[in-house]
Amino acid sequence: MTLELWQLFGVAVAYLAILFLLAWLAERGYLPEAIARHPLTCTLSLGVYATSWTFYGSVGFAHDSGFNFLTIYIGVTIAFLLAPILLDPILRLVREYQLTSVADLFAFRYPGRLTGLVVTLFMLIGILPYLSLQIHALTQSVEVLTREPAHDLLALVFCAMLIVFAILFGARHISPREKHSGLVVAIAFESAVKLIALLAVGAFAIFGVFGGFGAMDEWAQRNPEALGNLFEPISQGPWLALTLLAFAAGFLLPRQFHMAFTENLDPQGLRTAGWLFPAFLLALNLPIVPILWAGLAMDIPGDPDFFVLSITLDHAPAWLPVLTFIGGISAASAMMIVSTIALAAMCLNHLILPARFLSPRPEPHLYRWILWGKRALIALIILAGYGFYRVIVHHEGLVQLGLVSFVAVAQLLPGVAGVLFWSRATRAGFIAGLLAGALVWFVMLVLPLIADSAALSGDLPLSALLDPVSGDIWTAATFWTLALNTGFFVVGSLLTQPTEGEQRAAAACTEQRVTPLAGRVEATSPGDFERNLSRLLGATAARTEVRKALDELGMSRHELRPAELRLLRERIERNLSGLVGPVLAQVIVDDRLRLAHRSHVALADGIRFMEERLADSRDALRGAMAQLQSLQRYHRDVLQELPIGVCSVAPDGEIVLWNRAMEELSGVSRQEAAGKPLQSLPAPWNEVLARFARASERRRQKEPIPSQEHAERRVNLHKAWIANPRQGDAQDSGSLVLLVEDRTDVETLEAELRHSERLASIGRFAAGLAHEVGNPLTGIDSLAQNLPYDDTPKAREAASKAIREQTARISAIVESLLAFAHSGRKQSSTREAVNLHELVEEVIRLIRLGQKEKNVRFYNETSTTTEVQGDAQQLGQVFVNLLSNALDASGPEQAVGVRERSTGDEVIIDIIDEGSGLDPDHIEQAFDPFFTTKPVGWGTGLGLSLSHAIVSDHGGTITLAPNQPHGTIATVRLPYSPSRGGDA
Amino acid sequence: METPGTEPKSGGGLDRVILLLLFALFLFASPFMSWWANAELAWYWPFLLWGLLIALVAIERSVRPGSDDA
């Protein structure tokens, strides 16, 4: 059967039209999203690996090299077997840092324009022969089907249609975040078509040509050399070298990288593809041996590369050659489309855009420029492949051209080791290795191709020199290119020191640590970001990029917090990386969004982001990393749950930690506080905390916090500096930790206790009070009775005076009592200048009420001018307690007194008695709550304890010592009033 | 130090991946390969060995504690 050229042309156009329709349906959402994201679709889209080489060339390869043809797929199987340590980390990098191509990956790991440039040029040169191979296969297949030379126009029209398809469905979006689901679905469809066509031809070979498996086996037994030709080359041929080449090609070929990583819609798909893709390749190769044997059995003349087509021509159903032809188009078109899109992205990011950005004038329509630049490059690359096809005389088989590209791609393997495992690798080492490998590759494989020599059959003198034993060019080329490449890579890396950028990139690649974001951006608002970026990107792109990054981070357009702006800068860099490549993105951001010249890099700086990243990270953290994370979370939880408020401030003034107690105490949530400077907190906390942070003192007691909702709050403030081990002085570069202790409840309780103690004292004075008030009352009563009988004015005046004296005496007692028993349970004390002499007099007047029959002598030897700073009521309570104790310890007729001594800064007041004295063993315990030596019912045991608390609160001390020869001296030291009314 | 919330982690299935790699090398890059290449086996034997390797990878992936994101 012979097909006409116009028929094939029609079939090709119809098939590509179906492809367009399918891609359009997927892109527009008419196909369910689940189909595009299905692991099977992901797997089939990876089938772009199987090109015309597989579809047609495998049979020829099997004919020439036996089972060596399987290496091209077993190598890929091993690469996908290692997906958890090979592909998953690359996918993580690509998604996290918005990398779009294999050149981006290397430019990210080995930062610098040269890296991307070298990789791009090398890949371009390496892949062009491969593109030409696809066109060659198509025209050859047409020649086989029409049995006449193919017209060049066919190849040109085919290329034109691929250009249109690649532009429409592969360069639709500019951001790598927006995937081309149409492209993924179309490529998956093409893989399915390839598989179905090859399986159909295989089935025809077995059942149509041989008449079943049994007959095929019989043929094989009759022709033992056919089986021998399959197995024998395994141990003689380049099995290991080809497996290694395929291993590299499986994920480093630009088209594989593009479908596996750049267009990856769902990471789960890649995981399933780990076994499903090798299974697909296995199914694709199963028919190869039956097809080869069928061709041999039919004794078909011509190139075994096209047995796939030629065995179907004469005896197969009419649809089978057409289906096979469509399968061939699928294989060629998928490869060309995806390779071209991938190469276009590389060329744009590493050849065109760097040159464009050298111009100081901003690009007003950056997006449009990038999109059309990519589209123009797609057209140029496909046309270059066409030109290569026209220039190169294709004497070689399909496999040879493909393997030339495979050896080129394998030169990236040492670099990949540096990306994933060897953080000491440097850019100089990578480029030196790549250039060395590329040079050998060019000399051994490309020069002969260009010269159309017989080198690919292994006759080149150089190949004989390099591999004198087997003369196998592929083993020799693989060995020498990779040996020199690796040697230069390792030695070059060890001879050069990694730059800071390389170290950072290596750490990001090998996940050695989560790098904290350090430094402060000079731009102080998203508006500044837009203005700065617009000078390079143009106003529209700058605005769009800043707003997109803000939206992705969930930030407001009025965001001013330095830490948030730093995060925004990082996000913009990543997004720009997807747009213009990682190198340019870094250049733009470093140039336009500069970090402040001098910014502290502290341990605490960035902790919040590290925590957020760790919390958000869904990666499985392993081993020590996981332990570290648990430990870190444990410590953070301890701080979070502490019942005392903790607020940690980074050296640049941003709040890093704001725990739960702090939230409850202040009413300010962690989200509101984190990342802000102290001054930006809501009042009154901004003032209180910022002032204390600036102050030199390390603690502040009972700081009042005005509150509208509650009564005034009181807090104790403490602070400490935490040094950064990487830097010097803690106070200069370390973090500040503020502890805020709520004293309000304790203060209330203490006030209650003081009040109770006062009431208890009043109770003790009650009997004396009755006596003291009763005596004058009796006197007044007598005077009042006698008053009617006093007939002289002088006598009435004397009686009246006596009555007033007695009532004054009562009033004085009552006033003293009232002053002491003041009903207010005020929580805050009022500090004022208190005259010590008057205070002691007042107290002695009260104490006298409780002395009963003892007739103790009281004296007050304090200066009438001494003033102390304090709360008169609270200090009165202290003297009541101390003098009551002295009175209780004293016997009849003994003296109890108050004497004043002075030193430079404080007043020393001794309360002296001549009583029974205090057991020296009890002095230590005397100030403990509820400690008393008095009989039951005589004391609460709280008097001295409270007095101690009050005096401490006033900044003083209180001690007890024995008096000689009898009694006790209680010594109270108090600071002078600032007005210094005393005579000291 | 064992802290609350710390869970002992296994190798995350990495050991199984390494074992699979060793098995793949044993099948396709060792003297065993020379043996099966010269053992006059049926034509489909290389496919069977390859299929066996793929099946083991499939089993490994099905028991592998996967994370949501790569």
C-alpha cells in the first residue's frame, strides 16, 4: 500500500488540529482540572522523552546493538527510582525559587551570569541536532510511506505548525506559577498515541506477520542468530555508558526538566511517575523485538529504523500505517514543542534579558516584551532546527544523533551533584568542568558530525586513541567528557573559595539550614518598592509585581513593618526569578531594593520567619532536623505558656516574641505586635515598654499602667540582654528580653491584708479607747451637772473651758484612731513628705490606748524637722506594729521610745524597749508571715511581715537586734524625702 | 534529650531507595548481567527483570511515608 503525499499532509494537519483542540479545551477549563492533574497525565506528559528515536529508531538500534537499546530506558528507570533523593529536591527548588529551566537551576546554585550563559549555549548547541533528527524522521517516514523523496515543503509546514502550537500553548503565561495545563494534556495525549501506535504495530508483528507468539518463537528457534544478535552486544557494547547517559537525560534534558519540574501541576504526580513512567517506557519497548523480527522475517529491504512503518505497508489493515505515521508525528512534535519552549525560556533569561537590562532605560511594557521575546525565540529555535536539518547530511541513524545530545546533557551531572549534595562546589569549578567536557564532546562527536565523517561508526583516529580496546565511541566519549568534566569541577571547586552568594545558594539547595532573613530594606513602604522597581521594570510591571507579592503574602498595601517588607523583598525576588531568571532577579532586587548599609544580623532576627517557615513547611523533616525542630518548638511553647509576660526585641527594635501572658496582660495580640517596633504598640504599652527598654535600670517595680477598663494596673518590669554568639557586645548587637509581671492582684491582696491588720490593731486599742474616752466623758458629765449651780460667770467660764479641754482630748483620740483606721482600701499608695516626729507622736497616742495598767513610759526623740518620703498611713502601720510589739514585751513602768539617728542618705529610726527581749533564734523567723511568740489570741503573726513588706516597698530595711541589757531594738532605715526637710 | 512532641523518625524510606538502587545495579550493572546476557534466555527475559524492578519501585512508593509537597 502506498499513501499519497497529500493524504499524509492531510492526516498530519488533522492530527495537529486535534492536538490544538485538546490543548485549547484544557486551557479554557472545558476539560476537568482533575484530568490535567491526574498522576497518569503527569506520567504520560513525561513520555515526551520518547521521541522519533524511540518510535522509529529503537528497532534500528536493536538491529545494530541488540538489547543495548534498553539502556536508554533502564537509565531513566534508575533516575526515577532515585526520585526521593534526586527529583524531589529539584522539584522543591524549582517551585520554591520559581526556576523555569535547567539553566535557571544551575544559575541559582552557581550564581553569576556566566553560568546561565554557558549552560544555555551548550544546551542549545547540544539539542539542535536532536531537533533536526525529529524533522529528519518525519521526512523519512513520509518517504517510506509514499515511496518517493519527501518534499522539503512538508518539513517546513510541519515546523510552522509546531511554532504556532508552541507559541499558543507553551508561551501563554509569563509566570511559571501559571502552568500550561493545555500543553501538559496535549503532550500526555501525544504519549498515549505513541504507545497505542507502537503496541498496535507490535500486535500486528506478532499476530499479523508471525501468526501468534508460538509461531514467533518457532521463527526465533529457526533463526538463533536473531536472538544471539540481541543478547551478545550486551556484554560487548556500551551498555554501562548508555545507561549512564540515559540516567542523566531522564531528568536533565531540557524537555524532561520542563515537563517534570517547570510544568509540574502536582508533586504527587511525580511520585507516582517514579514507577508508572518506567512502566510506560517498558510498554513502549515491548513491541520493539517482535517488530524487528517481523521486519527480518519479511526480509524488508532498507533502513531497519523504519521497520515500524514498512512492515505495515503491504499486509496490515489500511489504518495501521496511518496510525503509525501519526504516532511518529506525535513523537517528533511533542519533543520539538517542549524542547523549544524550554530552550526559549533559557535563551530569554540568560542570553536576551541580561543584554536588555544593561540598558538604563526602563522597559515600559516588560510583560509584553518578555512574552513576545519568548515567542520569537520559539520560532527561531524551531527554524534553527530546520536549518540544521537542511545543512547536516543525515548519514547517521536516528540513535546516533540522539546520543550526541545525550552526551551533551550528561555534562551537567557533576553540576547536579553540586546542586544536591556537595555544598563546597563553586561556580568556577562548575564552569571549568562544563567547558572541559563540552570541548571534548565537540571534538569527539560534533566535529565529525559537521564534517560528515565516518567518526560515528567509530573509525575516527581520536576515538581509537582514546579507547584503543573496544573502539566504542559512546563509551569513550562518555568516559572522557565526564572524567575531564568531573576532574575540573572538583579541582576547580577546591582551588576556589565559595563566595557568600554561593554558600547561601548551596545551603538553600542542600537544605542545610533555614536561612533567616537578615537586614532591613531601605525602601520603607510598598509604594517605595514600586517606585524603585519602576526605574528598571517600568511602572506597570513594578506595580503588578509588588501587588502580586503583597497579595500572595496576605499583606496590606500600607505595610510598614521592616520585617514584613524584608519578606516582601524576598517574595518579589522569587517572583522575578520566574519572570527573568534567578540571576537577573537578584541583580534587580539588589540594585533597586537595597538593604540598609549597616543592619544588625542577630540570632533573634528572623527567628519569627524561621518559625513560620518551619510551621508552614510540609516537607518531611528528617533526623536531627526534626529533633531540632521539636526542641525549638518545645522551648518556644515554654516561653509562650509562661505565666509572666515575655517580649523579645531584636536589635533593630522589632518585636520577635510576644507570649500569651503578654497578650492577656496588654490586650494586644501576637499578630498585632510581632514585627513592629515597641513604639508602634497601642498605648499605653508603647510608652511604658519603649521607655523602660531605653532606660539604664534593669528592673522597675510597680510601674503604673493606666487602663480605661480596669482600675490602674501595676506591673514589675525586668529586662535582660541576650548576646548574639556571632557578634560582640550583647547590648550592641544582642536581643532585648523584657519581662512584665502583673502585680495588680498581689497589690490588692496586700492592701486587704494591711487593712485587716489595722482593724486588728484597732480591736486591741478598743479597751484603752473606752477608758480614754470614758474618763473625759465622766469629767464632762460632772462639769455639766455642776454647771447650773455655778452662778458666777467666772466659774461657768472655767467649767466651759474644762469641758472643751475634755472634748478636745476625746477628739484627738478619735482623730488619731480615724486617721489610722482610714477606711479606704486604696491599692496605690500616695508618696509624700511625712514628718517623722508628728507621725510617731500620733502613733504613740494610739499605742497608749492599748497599754492597760502597765503605765509604760513613752518617749519620742525624733527631730521635729525630719521628713521621709512615703505613705503616711502605711508608715503609721509600721510604727503601730513595732511599738505594739515593744509595749507587749515591756513590763510596768518600763520605757518604750523612738530615737532617730542620721546618716548621709537615710534616716535610721530605732524603736527601743526594755522588755523581755527576743530569743536570738527567733530573729531570723520574726519577719515570716504567721510567726508569733505571743500567746494564742494575742497576735496574728502578720504584723512584722507586713511591716517588712511596707518598708521594703519604701526602699528601706527593717532589722531586729537585742537591746543591752534588756529588751529589743527594731531599726527602720528609710530614705529621706527629696525635699530633705531633715537636719541630717 | 526527649522533649514533648519529639517523635523518633526513621530514615524516611531512604534506606529502601538505596536498597532498590543496589538491586538495580545488581540486575543491570554487575556480573549478574553478564550471566543473563549469555544464558540463552528467551527474548522477553530482560523485560521481565526490568518489570520486576519497576514492581519493587511501585511497592516501595506505596509504603513510603509521603509528604504533601516536594
